[in-house]
Amino acid sequence: MSESFYTISWKKSLAQRSVKFTLIVGFILIACLLSVLPTFFDVIEKRHGIVLNDILLEWLPTLNLSIPIFTFIWGTALLLIVRSFKTPYLFILFVWGFLLLTLSRMITISLVPLDAPINLILLKDPLSNEFYHGTFITKDLFYSGHTSSMFLMFLCFNKRGDKILALCSTFAIGILVLIQHVHYTIDVVVAPLGAYLVYRLARKVVDRAFMSK
């Protein structure tokens, strides 16, 4: 059933009250979450956590790969935006997926206090760093937001070529953030599972909206 929703235009989608309501609520909830994130991460950064003994990180070289990391992330995000011009279902699905992903990461980060890996190289992204007023976040570790966001986009895409690109980018991001030592191996390994669980929940919410008259 979900696959057929990808063909519905914006005009027809917004003509359904349930779809319009779901989109608006999604935006409002994301705005609320984003408003508290700086405070949340400020608290997390001041908290003492555990430094894990990560054998893979000890073996990997340490390199600054900020540019390729965010090239993959923002390039794939741009593709999703372009596809969303003609596919409202894709856009609304990702909105709810990202909302639930952010919420789930706030919960897991709170429950699993970790300190940054040894030999961490700060990940510099002009857009997100500006949002956090130039403060670098180093303890938003379990699970990886970069890897899970990429995998969420892979799940949301419906075109085969887009999915292949997003999946390859997910693998690339997972490897690159480990080489830069901004995450532990467990953060990256668990990320796709976290993304899949919130995707399934988001799809239930959005499918119900599209099925309602």
C-alpha cells in the first residue's frame, strides 16, 4: 500500500485533512525538539561518561574527514529534497522519521553516558555548528546520528537508484566517522537498527494519514 502513496501529488495530498494535519503536527514537534536540543546537548557535554575500549578505533588511522562526511550527508539530503518536490509522501515520511529518530537518540544518549573516543577530531559542519552557536558537540554518541540519518533516507527513498546511492553513502559515513574517531563502533553498528525501528513507526503514522479520507 505504501508504494502507491509515492505517486500522489502535493495537491491531492494536501486536499486530505489527515495528511495536512500530520504534516503540520510533524513540523510543530520538530520545531519543539530543535528548540530544546541546544540545552539538551549543553547538559550532555557537561556530564561525565565512560570511555570505551574500542579495538577497531585503535586499529584505524585518525584523519579529519569532515568535508567528505558532510558532502555525503548534504548531497543525499539535497536529493531527498528534490525528490520531495513531486513526492509529498516521501517528504512527510522523512519528517516523521527524523522527528522520531531525534527523540529516540535523545533517550539513548541520556541512558548511555559516554565520553568522546580517544584521538577524536572535531567534526566541523558550517550549518550544524552555526545552529549550536559554534559549540562542538562530542558526547552525542549512542547511537550515531549521522549514520542513522543516512540509513533513514535510504529507507524513505522509493527509487532503486536513490536507494543504492543512499545505502552506499550510509556505509561511507559509518566508516568515515570511525576514522575521524567521532563515534565508537557500537554507535555506528546500532544506528541502522535505530533508524529502521523509527522508520517503521513513522510509516504507520504517515500511512494512516494517507489512507484516511
